[in-house]
Amino acid sequence: MSRDHALVRELITVHDGLRRELKELRNAGEVTRDLRVRCMYYCHHVETHHTVESLYLFTALRERFPDSSPVIDRLEDEHRKVAGILRAIEGAADFREDLERLADELLAHLDWEEEQLEPLLSKLDRWPL
């Protein structure tokens, strides 16, 4: 099992993009209209990424690797936590505090997800969709 496996690399590449954009949003400073728009696009991107993972990837991994259910359950719980923070960001006039909460939850989630899914994805030759 290796981080050099194509599916693992692809997952990490997507996650690294989420990490970079979150860092830029956190470092942006004053909440302006442009920053709000960028943040809403980012929130939508995270929500879409998690929806695709939950509906397709996690479902397929549960079927292929039944012993992975506890890991998938935790990842699903983390997706729900992140979704709650995304909703808070969307409704806040000044969302910087919520953005920090998002960073805490999302960054930990991405790291753990990569660690846990690496051995499963490394056993596959294509995305199980």
C-alpha cells in the first residue's frame, strides 16, 4: 500500500486543493463582498466533494470492504459536522470565526480520511463508482 497509488494520489490532490483555498480564505483579512463570494464558492465545492464521496465512494467501499464500516461511519459523521459549519458560514455576516472552526474540523478530517482510505484505495485499479 502506498501513497504512490494513482487513486490515493488523486484523492490527496483534490484534498490539497481544498487545503490551499482554505488557507487563502483564512489569510484574506477583512470580509468584503468578493471574499464572501469566494467563500460561498468554496463552501459549495466542499459540500459537493463530500456529497460525491458519501453517495458514491463510501457506498462502494462499504460494499467492497465490509470491515471498513466503522471508518466510513466516522467519515460520514465528520461530513455532517463540516456541513453544519458550512451552513453557519453561509448565514454569518462575519464568518471568520466559523471559517476557523471549519479549518479545525476539515483539515483534521482530510488528514484522517487520507490515512484511512489509503489502504482501501490501494487495493483498487479504478474508482469504485
